[in-house]
Amino acid sequence: MHIVESIYTTLLEHFGPQNWWPAETPFEVMVGAVLTQNTSWTNVSRVISTLKSENILSPSLLHELPVDVLAEKIRSSGYYNLKAKRLKNLLSLLVEEIEQCGSLNSFFSQDRDVLREKLLQVKGIGPETADSILLYAAEKPIFVIDAYTYRFLLRHGLTGEESSYQEMQELFMDSLPEETALFNEYHALIVRLGKEFCRKSRPLCSECPLRKFEPITLED
DNA sequence: CACCAGGCAAGTA
DNA sequence: TACTTGCATGGT
């Protein structure tokens, strides 16, 4: 059995299923994916709650808001001027595609790679945000590489510091069956592991559930 | 107080 | 092409 598979089994046994992404709807996933760029989730979830309580968490309603008003509403997620523009860019695509396809679901029913290209053309959506949307909102089988995943790979000597996004993504996708549920769970488990055992401020190993895979200490 | 958090695009040489 | 920089709030 490949180490990538063994590690998954170990993580799942240790933490159990994570039920990701923490959102009620695919659109909520998309908004969260933009807002959480280089930002802690606690700052983002506060904004999402506010948008929900104001009943404006929909593509058309958010799209109608002037960019400066939107910026104020998402202030506490940080980089709010930048993210307001990025959200607007995404919303423009969505409103157009929903008009075109009839619904968000039929937009999502397109081919994975076609959808990925459309998302990447939006200014403010890079590979990680696009893949998060594809996996957790559109439920397409694609592996998300984020800061936690990068640290995880480095720590276990599975990749080098200079590896590209695509290389790291292929590392998972070439050694696992192409299943949405598996990619979803695996990435969620890596984030859970990272939050508890692999943060920069807390580099410890003795309690790490993956210690039998001989992790390398981050600070050397 | 300094450092960190589920990135990305634009600018520089 | 290969670095560097701006963006910003809230938690530890």
C-alpha cells in the first residue's frame, strides 16, 4: 500500500470523518473560499453569519451591492477592499452563468476541467480557490492543495520546497482512486491535523497521530 | 509586543 | 522567467 493511502487510513481512524466544507449551500462554499484566502476561518465565519442574518447571501443580491458597500460588509475577513472586488468578479461570472444555464446546479454539471478554466479566468481566483469550489461546492473529484497540505507534504518528505501546485496535486491524484468523497475527506483531515499538530507556532511531534511515518521537524 | 492565518495578482529587474 | 510586495482583520 502506498504511503499516501496509509496516511489517509491513519488520519481517518484517529480523527473520524470531518464533514467538510463547513457551509450549508454550494454558494456559501464559494463565498467562503474567496474570503478565507490567506485568512483564518474564524474571521470568515463571522462575515458569513452576518450575511446570512441579513438575508443577502445569494448571487444576485450580493451582485447588486456597490463594491464599497460589499467591502464594509466583509470587513472583518481582512483584505476587504481587495476581496470585495474579487467577490464581485466571481459574482459576475455566476450571475451570467446562472442566466445562461438556468441554475447554479446546471452550471456545476459541466465538465470539471471546463469549469476549472472558467473559474481561473476570474481575477482573484487562483488554483486553490478554484479547486476548493470544484471539490466542495461542485463536488468534482479534484485534490485541493493549501498551506496545510504543503506543510504536511514537506513534513513527511513527500515533496520539496520548490514543488509546484500541480506537482503536489498530482502526487495525491496519481496515487488515489478518483473519488470526490475521498479527496474531500482527505483534505479535510489534513487541515484538522495541521490545526492541531502542525501550526508554525506549535511545531510538536510527540502527540502527532502520524509519528509512525517519521515526520520531519519543521524548525531545523 | 510580534507573529500567524485554508492566496492572488501586479510590479520589478 | 524569478523574485518581491500589497492587501488587513482578529486571535495567540
